[in-house]
Amino acid sequence: MVAISLSVVLLLAIILVVLIRGGNLKGGPAVVAVLFGFFLASTGMADDIQRFLDSITQTIASIKF
């Protein structure tokens, strides 16, 4: 579980850096997005969001190629 959360955080951080460096996202909105995510994680919705992301991860992992 921790490895998946860390991977998601790393992926989102990379996307955020690419958007900022590409000029598609300025510094101010990026800070707002980070703060929104930080404060959202401390709300009661955090558990529901985590369960939703876990179910998506399990669905993707169960796909056989």
C-alpha cells in the first residue's frame, strides 16, 4: 500500500514539474494545487479517495495481457 501511494505521489510530482517547466502551469496555481491536495488529505474525504484509488489500482493490476 505504501509503495503504491509513494508511486502515485512521485508520478504526480513529475507531472507537476513537467507542467510548470512547459509553461502550461504557472507557479501560483501549482502552489494552490499542492496546498489543496495537502488540506484535502486531512479531511474526512481522504479515506474515500484512498479506497477509490486502491480499487482502480487493483482493477488495473488484475488486467491480463
